[in-house]
Amino acid sequence: MNIINANELKKRGVSAIESALLHDSDVAISVRGQTRFVVVNLDYFQQLREYELEKAVRDAKEDLAAGRFVVETAAQHKERIMAKYGL
């Protein structure tokens, strides 16, 4: 992963990111010596989002198969959540 420090980003702007993305799928932005942000191109980001959604569906199916779910009304759900968080 390429790393761009904040000063370079201030000087070169988006062109610093574009140059770095030519060589890698992601670029880290370093602020005061610590990596704080990661920039990816839009196609790669959309692919990551698809993976995230596929995992969420897989996890939900596993929960259903294992019986890890609750059947309740909206009002019951609201009460349960509010009690859980002390609201």
C-alpha cells in the first residue's frame, strides 16, 4: 500500500492520489506520522461493498438456520431495544 503524507496531499492534491492508485488498489493517508485514512478507487470500493453485503446475507442465513432470531411486534422490539440500552 502506498502512503501519502498530509503535506504531500496539500501540495499535489488529487493528483498525488491518482498517481499512487496507478500502482496499487489503495492509498494510505498519513497525518503526523500516523496512518489515518485509506483511499480506494470507486470500482474497488463498490466491489468491497458487494462483499460486505454478501457476508451480511450469509450471516443472516446462518442465524436463521441456528435459530438465533426473535419473533416480536414492532412495539415489543422497541421495548426490548430501549431496555437493552437503558432508554
